Amino acid sequence: MKKLVVILLVLLAIVMIVMGIGNFMIPPVLTGIGFIAIAYVFFKESQH
């Protein structure tokens, strides 16, 4: 289940980053980076 959450977070992060860069907006890019950080924590937690 956690792997599915990680995959969804990464996909959402990619979309947020692409939309932010495409429209020259910083907040969506920062949110996308935050989603990647959260996905990383979930992924590391699920490995233990």
C-alpha cells in the first residue's frame, strides 16, 4: 500500500513541477519538491 502512495506522490510531484516551470510559478515547484521528499520518507520507511 505504501508503494502505491509513493508512486502517486512522485507522479503528482512531477505534474506540479512541470506545471510550475511551464507557467513560471515557484510555489507549485516547491510543493512538488516537498512531495518528492515525503515520497522518499515513505519509501525508506517501507523498506524497514
